[in-house]
Amino acid sequence: MTAQGQLQHSSFDKIVFRVDNTDPKTKIITPKANERVLKYVDILAVSKDIHLHNYRMDYTIDLATNEWGQIYVKGNWYKQDPEVLLPTPEMKTGEIQQEWEVPVKEGRVWIRLTATDIAGNSSSQTIQVDVPTAVVTRKGGTIFPDDQQAELYFPPNTLAQATIVTVNAVTEIEVEPPVRRVSQIYDFAPTTLRLNAIKPATLTISYDPSQLSAGKEPLIFHRTDGPWKAVGGTPNPEQQTIRWSGRDSDGEVVATGLYIL
């Protein structure tokens, strides 16, 4: 701003400011949207912005009420140096990494990540997860993933106690050795699950017969830790499914892991 008098005397003053109309970036990495989860969930989420000021994660069991409970909060994160009026823009990343106990025995839960910068810009991401009904020991039960293309059946008295079991499709995973997949890959949890050796669980997976080479049959592969190994399975070409009794080729009862056709 410049001012000038009648005698041509003048003076001026100036300020420098930065305009920020960019919303922060938010991403919930785990759990995934629509994932079936256990009672304890490993949460990993990040918020990014050059002026990131605060970020938080909340949950609700009923979207209609708009009542949210706190999982994590980080406030007043942006610290401005009083001697540096306009610091060099630098992307700041806030991370949430913790184990969270889901506050319901079963049902849907919504998780929301919200971030705000010092300019007042805000953004959020909301995902839904599901806590399945526990498999009751004396009744047994069947567990399905979201795509309904697989099922895991537990006969009565297979499990030592009532247990929440989840089946989720996995999209980002490397398979060694490389094989032609004719179905989705599934992750079964919990990893501590133990089965009755006399009554192992039965896994059934749908497959795409058009992906099979001529004269070939589908085969189920399994992994807990380490390399993949073939465990067999009985194909049903009419139903386009393959079934496995829960035992590997050595007769060991296998409870959890990743499966592939």
C-alpha cells in the first residue's frame, strides 16, 4: 500500500501471504472398505498437507444419528516459527498406527478419518467394516466373503469355543511361484484359529473354467508363513467349484492363511 502527499512525499507498506485453497489428503490404508474384521483391528491411516493442523479418527455404529466416538486425535500439529513469517512449503504427513478394539460384538461399524489445515480446509474419508457373528461351537456355521464366491463351513464342535472368523478377498499380493489364477485370493483370520483334527473345516471356492488350460483341473494353494504349497481339492465342474477338507497333503489340519486356485 502506497500513500503520497501534495508535496510528493510518499511511503508504503507491504505484507506477503500465501493462499491455500487445497484440501488435505486423507487415506485409510487398513482396514479396507467393506472388510470383515475381528474384535481387534490394526488401523493404519495417513493425512497430508503443507499446512496440516489437526487430524482425527472417529467411529459410529449408526450413521443416521451422526454420533461419533473418538479413536484417535492429534491437534495443533502445525507449529509456526515467529521469526519466519512465510516458511517454505513442505508436505507434512500425520500417521495413525494403532490397534483398536471394535466396540460392538457384531454388526456394521463406520470409521472416519478427518484432517484440517490452518487455512480451514478440511477433508475426510469414511469406510464401513463388518464384525461377523461368531461361529458357535455346538452349532458350527458357514462364513462367506463379500463377493459370495467362497465359503468356509465349520461342522458342529469343530471349534473349541465360539469364535469370530473372517474371510476377505485380497487384491494386492504377489504369488510365488507364479501360477495362472482362476479365482480370487482369500485371507482367513484369525491366525490363532485351531480346528478339531477329526472334524476339519471345509473350504469351497468358485472358479472361472474359461481360465483353465485344456485338460487341466483347478488346484488350491495355501500359505501361512513362507512359500505357497498345493493342498489339493476336489473340483466340481458342473458347479464350477472346488472343495477342500482343511487338511494339507501331509494330513496336517490347516486352519488359516491365504488360498488361491
